[in-house]
Amino acid sequence: YDGKCVFCRIARREEPGTALLPCEDEDLVCFRDIKPGAPHHYLVVPVKHMGNCKTLKTEHIPLVKRMIEVGKAVLQKNNFSDLNDVRMGFHWPPFCSIAHLHLHVLAPASQLGFLSRIYYRINSYWFIT
């Protein structure tokens, strides 16, 4: 836990302005992005503080898979069912604003605005899927 990290505080329910969405994985939390790039834009975040996506190793593959599954489940709970029109990924440092691992879940990807199409561009220098 890093008390200076806003995502750590959100995960511990210490940020009253951020509502957590139902999540069936006790090691992860999910909430809406404060600057949504799509009608559905959620962040899936480990409760335990982890660095950004550059710190991921082979042993983190199950964690990332669980993050993706939570993202899909949250979309479905929010009445979005076309999982072929979803964009999920991580901002690559130095393009991430919070140094705590977080998966962006955006849907429908077909409705991303001009800037969001750039900011969340698949496998660019700044966003990896």
C-alpha cells in the first residue's frame, strides 16, 4: 500500500468520490475513468500496489488475464454485450499518469472520438493491448 497513490486509496475505499463497481475478484477493483474516452470506460486495478505495465513479468500473466475477465464482466453488467467492439490495454511509460498498474476497458471501441482513437491506439508507442 502506498498512501500517496490515488489508486491504492481508491482500492481501500479511502476516496469517497470514487464509486467502486461490483467486482467478483477480491484482489482487483474496478471504477469509471474520470476522463472517459468512450461511453463505457473503466479501469481495472489490483488492490495491491504494483508498478506500471513495464514491471509485469511472466508470473503476472494470470493477474492480467483476471483483469481482462473482470473488464468483460463489468461491461456485461453494464449492458454492453458486443465484446468484439472493446479496446483494453495499458499506457506505456512515460505515458501513464498513475504509476499503479491499471487496465483501461473502453467500449464501444467503434465510438472512440478522434483524440481517444489516438490516445488508445492499438499497440502504439504509448498504449499496449
